[in-house]
Amino acid sequence: MKTIFKSMSCLILGAMIVTPMFAQQKDLYPELEGPGPVVIISKDKNGKEELINVFEETQRPHFHDPRAPRFLLTDQQGKFALGIGGYLKTTMEYDFNGIVDDVDFIPALIPQPGSTAVRNQFQMDASTSTIFLKLVGRTKHLGNFIVYTAGNFRGSGKTFELQNAYLSFLGFTMGYDTGLFMDLAAAPPTIDFQGPDGMTFYRATQLRYEANLIKGLKVGVGVEMPSVDGTPAKDVRIGKQRMPDIPAYVQYSWAKASHIRVGGILRSMTYEDQVNNKAKSLTGWGIQASGTARLGNFQLYGQYTYGKGIAQYLNDISNLNVDIVPLADESGRMQVLPMKGWYVGLQYNFSKRVFASATYSQSRLFTEDCYAHFNETQYKKGQYLVANVFWNISHNLQVGVEYLHGWRENFNDVNREANRINLSAQYNF
């Protein structure tokens, strides 16, 4: 532990265009005062400040989402504006006293004992660099609406991969986006692209509706494209799904960058029992409490999630294919396991240029019906500790340094650890 502490010391939617109800990225993380350089291409410059404000107010709140665009194209009437932007990010990573077998720091992927003699590792990554297009429109019947597409280079062989593609208007959002079960504004800042191992994070094709009820109170409900990642088993096939996933939440905000949120998700997971030639379903469910709060120069982040059959939503456990798992000694039958994930983080803003944060997270897979007995080397628990410092050199250039420590524990109580130092530079455009 001494080594650890020494190392440490070294839009969201269209409905929110008019009155955003949750913390924006610019509220959570310090930025330099004054407007950044925005280039507007239009014959008529009237209303340009209003257009810039709309883009900033609907900026996505997650730390790894791009900022408001630098370049805007507008029509002559000032009713439509197309923003073009993104960022280039390069990260250098060095693992020591244990490695993680990925460019992201995922405790579940710390190698099994004896699988490698390598204890140190150097990597570089630029695949999280992001490009986006964002169209904002003002219409008579649909009001304000947003069309947003974004992608990075996390595809196979570092090819371009879609991250978002959706349309939002009158509180409705349809398309491909981060899931409604998540709380993006409650996620702590990290150079590590995945983030805390117990955090919920996923993307899905969806239709959702969100509304502001009374001052500070917001609700949302949706249907999402199901995706089931199960453990391969004899006489079982996992494929077509019969029901959508259904997430919902209630959120209360009392100030900028301060809210609490309670959410849940219900899912039906279909598999084929090839012994009896029959389609069967198991029910998965999850509940979550999350939030963030501003306390002077401090920003507090937190989340707690518990459920059954929700593996694909939790960062660490999503790598294990345990949404559904085989039932011991019963061919053709599957079961759902309980699991949980949580984190707590604290950020301190030294100034508009410099801020630092530290976060501890944990994820846990529980056993039922002798699952642990037949899967002794399976993941039981992961822990994730991160501390970082970020420096905004200019409006567009940010650099950071970060230390991470991870633990993985199996059901047979075998433990493994890894350490990583991250250095990053990000230029926004």
C-alpha cells in the first residue's frame, strides 16, 4: 500500500435545449473563462451568440465527450446550424508490477497466474480521438431539435467506429446513444477511457422520452435494443431476443453540477434449450443510485448499482460474458447471477486551469447454485483506484497525468494486481 500511495502522490438531449436540468461538461470540469475561438460561416451574422449558446447548453456531460464545436455553418435565416468538431487525444501508458492486457485499465483483464512472465508494459494509444457533427434546428412544429453523430477509431484494426447517431426533439430521442440506465454527469474524470470498473457504461439503439416535471425534477423512460452476452454452454444457443430492455429514472437537481438520480432497468433474456428444442427466457433487473455535488472547489461523484443479469452494463464485468451462465449439472438450462458495482470520487479545482481527482471503485460477481464451485478461476471481485491531475494549457489544449492501481480476485481467492501511469495530451477542435 505504501507504493500505491507514493505513486498517487507523485444535450444531452433535445428536450434540454431550452432549460438543461443536469450538469453540463463545462460546469463539472474547469475551463478557461471567456469564449473560445468559434468560426461561424454564414452570410448573416445575426443570432450567432444565440446559436453558440444552444450548442454549449446541449453539450454532452461525460468527460470523454467532445466540447461544443469550434466551427459552425448556419443558414441565412439563422434557424439551422451545423457544428463540426472533435478532439485529437494521444495517451502514453506504462504498466509496472503487473500488467493489464488492454489499452484501457480493466482489472478483469489482469492476466491469470502463469499466463505471462511479463510484469512491465509500454503502450501508446490515439484511437479515442473523436470527430462529430451536430445539427441544431429551430422549427415551428418540432421546436428545437438536435441531430448528432460522433465516432472514434476504436473499431477493429483502429478503424472508425460509430459512438453516437441520434435525433432529439420534444423530449424524444431516437437512434444509437449511451444508455438511459447510465448517469453520464456523475462519472469522474479519468484519462483511462473506460473509467471505474464498477461504473455503468454501455451504448444501445433506443427510443427514449425525458421530461422536466417541476423545478429541478426530471424523469425518463425508454426502450433499448437488447444484447445478451452469455457464457457458452453445451446444448444452449444464445441469439435472437424477444423483448427490449426497459430503463427508467428519476432525477432531482438543486444547483448547477449538483443532482441525485435513482434509476432501474428490466430485461428479458432469451436462449434456446436444444435438449428440449424450446426457447426460454430469464429476467434480469438492476437498480442504481448516483449523483454529483459541488461543495466549494470540491466536486463529489458517486454511484451504486445492484442487480441480476446486468453484466453488460458494468465496466469490468461486461468483459466476462455472464449476463446468463450455465446451470450446474443441468444441460440446456441457464441462470442469472447477482452482481454489483460502485464508486466514489472527489475532484478539487485549484483554478480554471488546473484540477485533480481521486476515485475508488469496486465490482463484484456473486455465486448461486454452485457456480463458484465449478468456476473457481472465474472473476469474483475487481477493485480500481485512480488519481490524476489535469492542466488546461489553453482553451483547446489539455494535458494530464494519472496513476491507476487494480486488483482482481477469483472465486478461489487467487489475487492479482497491476499498476499503470498514464500521460495524455488532448487538442479540441
